[in-house]
Amino acid sequence: MKKKMMKGSAMILSALKEEGVNVVFGYPGGAVLPLYDHLFDSNLKHLLVRHEQAAVHAADGYARVTGQPGVVFATSGPGATNLVTGIANAYMDSVPLVLITGQVPRAFIGTDAFQEADITGITMPITKHNYLVKDADQLPSILSEAFYLASTGRRGPVLIDVPKDIFDQEGHFIYNRKCEIPGYKPTYDGHVGQISRAVKAIKNAQRPVIFGGGGLIRAGASEVLSKLVEKARIPVILSLMGLGAYPGDIDLYLGMPGMHGSITANYALSEADLIIAAGVRFDDRVTGKLESFANNAKIIHIDIDPAEIGKNVKIDIPIVGDVRVVLEALFQKLQPGHTVEWLRQIENWKINNPMPGVLKSSGGTVKPQFVIRELSRLSKEETVVATDVGQHQMWAAQHFIIRKPCTFLTSGGLGTMGYGFPAAIGARLAAPESNVVCITGDGSFQMNIQELATAVNNRLDIIIAVINNGYLGMVRQWQDMFYNKRYSHTVLEGNPDFVRLAEAYGAKGLRAKNEEETTAVIKQALSEKGPVVIDFVVEPEENVYPMVAPNCPINDIIVGSDQL
Amino acid sequence: MKHILAVLVEDKPGVLTRVAGLFSRRGFNIENIAVGETNNPGISRMTITVEGSETIIEQVIKQLHKLVNVIKVSNLSEEPSVMRELMLIKITAESGSRSDIQQIVETFRGKVIDVSPESMIIEVTGNEEKMEAIKLLFIDFGIKEIVRTGKVALLRGTRITSES
């Protein structure tokens, strides 16, 4: 333990060093001037974005790939409030972040001073915890608590608001990464008795299915999951957040469940007699109508957050603990049941219910699903995919084969348009050996398009695949299906020419309007350096199927527009 | 059903806001809340009365536990416990009615704590029913103002609600 006198700014940079932070995403401003002044002499890498929201999303993308907390700097007032969407996004998807915001000097707090906003008050419901620093002497313990809270238990964003004068105040710097927080004691080991009950239930099950989510990825549980699946021969369903936790190209994988899930996954959940739910939270997009969800099944629910257990769905065998640790314990004691017949049934479902819709165009144009499949086919195995939100997100989840954990970054809980591109920037820094592909839409891309400057300036190799249908596609689809095709304000007239826009920023711009061009531009993009924007002009009114209408049972599936 | 929760919290700025914010965000109803110091420095105790089904109360308790500043949550309604609330009530009291009022106060083991030519302040301690009963009796005299502390509660017997 070191102890010396330091200014607040120096303490923050020293703490980041102690925590092994390699890169900070941020944007300077008045209240963080002293911090940025210190940063000027530091060898800590800082990525300057063009909007604070992008800094959070980039840090979030970085955190999802590395598993380490992403770090953000922003100034007071508007700088801090611009973080809000990104923080809420990270909170919903349990992503570890440490955000350091400047605040007006202590003497001005509460006076509605220039660029003052109560960011701790504003972010209370969307952070795991937050702090307003009152004295430089508090900084070391607050910083170590923030990193500890963000990266343990159920991960999440932690914000530290630092009044400007504290950056310059001298204090004692004693940094201890081990902290004791009386009200914070996450449970890691599952209850032995509950694990025995689960083992017995698995042994007796005729039709078991594993339903895994983002918790598997945060806990690093992919390996043990694969071992367990192999030993017990139980099929696997992964939520949107869980994609990559189990290889997407193995027979026992059934796809994503829920609203745009695979038919087989939804049938399997509906017919199963045992669901082993691991690191999921039974979101409404997964369960559909709650009263009819998995009525035939006993449910084992493993989660680090006790509040998730029984929140939406009644649970028969709750196990609070780290998903990896609990699955390891289950694997040790596991006695496989008889799943042969069940697997045969599932195989039949798979054969009879492929992803619906003709994916090849009838001539001269290109279907969005074809674009995603080509991206998946041509990208190397080490590829990180970041998506935005909407139709392209669902097509990416359905058609891009995700094989490894931490390689599919998507805004699952909050559904934040504008997430994908900055998240891809964060991923680019986190995974230098991988390809990074951002799959976005013409609507979503324009929500953080200014980050082209960041990507060009830092020469980041990112392929930005714009699935351009000229619509706010998912909303248009709902208007098509549920509002008599009244396309109220979902036609994106006035879109820029994405190729020329890319070129104006100094990036490469490419365009494809049919299948041959699609294949060719993807190959070309993969050989380029720096950011490449590909404008895929796709069939404009393609809908995402299969679809379970909101609040319908998940085995009540619409497979195409002729069914409406 | 009404539940009384004893919530031990770190005495830090904003902790009441965090608890209150949690209730409003998740759509839980606080019927009343009383906050004060405990015998341990740095730890405050909140007594929260909340109405809801078993499932709701389970969520309330689990969500409260997730707040970093919350150390312990106990549901005192599940175990034998004593509960009290203090009420101050200011009523119209001219010289003619004072002895009647005095009699009611004595019956309810209350206290007269202020007298002026036209009013009196009565202090009453007890449970919900007692508060309602005495209020009902004072209506005819004319109730000017009421203030209540909210309920506080302790487990019966030697057991305590401690941090560990």
C-alpha cells in the first residue's frame, strides 16, 4: 500500500493505473479541465469521441469484449447528461463501466451554476451505485469501490461525480483494491441442496432444455456450458444477450427464443419438461404472454442477482450464484437423463421449420438477410459484430453465426439506436486481432454518425454495414402489421448519400444494390484499411420473421406476411 | 397485506433518496416511513410500511438489498414484533370542553402537552387502531392539525435486527 499526497486529478490517473485501465473514452469541458491537464502528461490512452453518448457506448463495447470495466471521462452539465442513454443501456445489459464526470466547484453546487446538473440524482436509477465526491481524501476509496462494484456480482455502471476544485485539492493517496462494503456481498457459490435438487431434476427430465443469457458471457461460463451440454446431451437456446455463449453452428444449438426467435427454440421452450435457465432475466421479448410461457416445464433458475429469480416467472429450483461456478458444480454431479427421443423431436422441428422467408432475391435486388449471411460467410472466425437496433439487429441475431462469447455486442435491454457504431469503436480497441463489423440501419447509423471522425482520425479498421431500406424498418413493420400500413413518420426521406458522406469524413464508401455487388463489396471491404462504410441498398419492405406478436404465446408464430 | 420492513442502512448522503426512488421506480407503495439513528454510529434504521402481495414484498426486499448502502432488510410482519407510532393532535378546546378532553386523553393513556385559551395539543402513542379511535373521538371537538411520526417496530424477545 502506497501513501502519499497528491492532487485529485493525479489520484484518478493513479487509480486507473492500479486498476490496469488501458484506455479511457471521453470528451473534455470546463469542469474537467484540471483532469485533462494531467492527462496531457500521462501515457494513458484517451480516445476523443465527438459526442459523450458515443464515449459511453464505446466504453461499453470495450467492456463487453474484454470483460474489464470501460472508463469514461465527461464534463459537468450537458457533458454528464449526454452520458445518460449510454449509462441506462449499460445498466440494462449489466455492463461494467466506471464513469468520471466533472461537477461545478463545491461552493457552487446547488446554485444552478453554469453547466451544473445533478448527475448523481439523475443517474441514481440507472447506475449500480454512484458517488458525489466531497473531499479529495475520499477519492481513493471511492475509486476502488467503484471498480469493485462495477466488475463484481451483477456487473453494472458506477458513476463518480467530482467537483472541479477537488481535481486540484491535495489529499492522501492510499489505494487498496480490496474493499469492504458492508451492504454488498454477492453470492458466488450455489446452495448445495439446491444444486442436488437440480441434478435430480436433470436426471429425471425427458425433455430438458438449457436457456442461457448474457449472464453466461459476463461470468465466463461458455466452456463449462459446452462440457455440460456434451455430457448431458441437452439442447441449448440462447437469448439475444447470450449469443456466442455457445457456438451457433453446433447441432444442439436451437437459436434464439421469443419474438423473433427460431421456431424450434420457441417450440422447445413450450414443450420442455425442464428449463435450466442460466444468466437470463425472462424479458417480455422472450416469454411472450407470461401465463402461457413454458407451462409444461419445471424451471431451474441460476443467477447472481437474487432479485431476478421469481421476478417475472415462477421458479421451481432457484440457485443464486455465479453462473460459471454453479454450472461447474452441476457438471461435477451431473447424471445424464434420457434425451434421445427429445433430440429426435427437436431435429424434426429443425428440419420442418427453417428460418422462414426467401432469402434470395427474385432478381436485380438484394434481401437484407442475404447481406447478413454473406457478411457471416466471408468474415473470418475472429470477428466481433456490433449491431444497432431494429430489423437489422434481429436479422444479425438470426443469420450471423456467432461462435464465441464476447463477440456479439448489441443493445438488448434498452434497445438503443445509435449503440452499434460507437460500440464497434470500443471493440476495435479491445480486440486488435479480430475483424470488427458494425451491422446498422440507415436510421440507427445516423444517431451517432459523427463518430466517423473518431474512427478516421484513429485509423480504426471497422466495417460499417448499413442495411439501408430507407425506413425506420422495425417501426414500419409494426405499422404494417398492426396499424393498417399507415407509415406515420417512418419513411426516412432526406437520408444522405452514405458513400459520399463517408468520403467527406475521409473514410472509404462502398455501395451494393444486388447480390453480386454485395459479395464483391464485402470482399473488398475486408481488404481495406481504416473505416469502411458499405451502403447496402436492400429490399425496402422486407419484414423480420418469424414473429410472435406482443403478449402472445411464443408457440403462436407468424412465419410470413401471407399469414396476417 | 401490510408489511413492516426494518431496513438498516449506511448513514450516507442520498440514502433516503435511493430508497424512496427505488419504491417509486418499481411502482411499490410506501405507506409510511420513519428514519433515525441506531445504537451503532454510521448506521440508520428505516421502518417502512408497505402494502402488497407476497410476490411484491419479496421483490421489494430483494431490490432493497441491491442498494449498496442497504445493509440488512427484515420483514417484521413475519415474526412477533411490537409496533408503535406517535401522533400529535391539536384540537379546539375551550374551557367548557377541557375536562371531557382530559378524560379521553387519560383513557387512551395520552398526554396533554400544550394548552392555550382556545386549543390543546395531545400526544398519543400506539398502534394504528388506537390512532384512528382517538381521532374519531376528537372530531366533534374540532381537529385543527395532526402530525404522525410513522411506525417504528422491534422484534419481541431478546432477538435483534442486527447488521450481520
